[in-house]
Amino acid sequence: MAVAVIFIGFAGALAQILVIHGTKISTTGTIMATISLVLGTLIGELIDIDSQFVKFGKWLRRHVGSANDSKFVDGFVSASLTVCVGAMAVIGPLQDALQHDPTMLFTKAILDAVIVAIYASAFGLGAIFSALPVFIFQMVITLLAVLINQFLSTAMTNGISLVGSMMIFCIGVNLLFDMKIRVANMLPALIVVVLYVAYV
């Protein structure tokens, strides 16, 4: 599972970084991604978003009768971050609200179901509750679609996809090497990258 998550993140990042011109391959967006991740993570560390995710996961664990499930919180946090970051989580609700085209949302729902099923096989019940944050996140974007859409460009969504894919890669590294990169604290980078594209 960890290897799969790493490759999903790696492939998504490479799709945005590598540019092919004829027979030459060049890179783009590396400075943008670096600045966005550094500033976004700094903001996230100051706010300590990760601890809020963990607290919510522990609250859920108590209220669903899984107080003795040691993997509940890890499953909830990892699965939630995997399905919430990335361009599809933003563009899907926008297309549904503005163009009445739910195709990307349906596609993302299928992908999320597979991802969460894999997480659930390793972490148990906690992963299933990732449906709550992704529902809230996409509902907010849908409700704010009219305001958000006029500001989002293709370059911005590509930036969201690049930074989001890098975060997914970090989730995979956490799973594979039993590390603790606080990926939730990196979430403000998704906002920083939009501001970077808009003003730099």
C-alpha cells in the first residue's frame, strides 16, 4: 500500500514537473513547489493542523466504540489527507457546480473508494471515516464555486496538483518507513501555490 501511494504521488508530481519539447525534457515549477511547501508548512506548523486532525481522529475513535483500536487515528489521518489533497478535489466540485458536469466528481469518488478500501484493509475502521473531511472539503468548494472559479487559472490548478502530489508522496514515505512527516501541516501550501501563481 505504501509503495502504491508513493508512486501515485511521484507520478502526479512528475506529470506537472516534466515538460517535453520534441526530443528534449525539461522541468518546470520546482521553485514554485519549493517556496509553496516551505511557506505553507511554516504556516501549518504555527497553526499545528496535524494535532487538530489527530484530536478529531481520537474523538471519532471514542464515539464509534473503537477506543482500543490503536490504528484508528493513523488510518483516519492518512486516508483523509490522501483523498483531500490534489487538483481533482478542487476541480471536481467546481465543474459540478458551475458546468453541471459531475464526471470528475464521480471519477474521484471511484478512485477514493479504492484508496480508502486499501487503507481500511491495513488500518481498519478509521480509514472509512475519511469520508467526513472529504465531504466537508468538497461541499465548501461547491458552495463557494462561483467565487473561487473566477480566480482559478489552469496554472493554479496545475500548481495545486503538483504540490498535492508531493504531499501524497510524503504520506507514502510515512507509511513505508514508519516516519512522521506531519503532512497535515503542509496543507496551507495548496493556498500558497495559488497565491504564488497569481502574484509571481
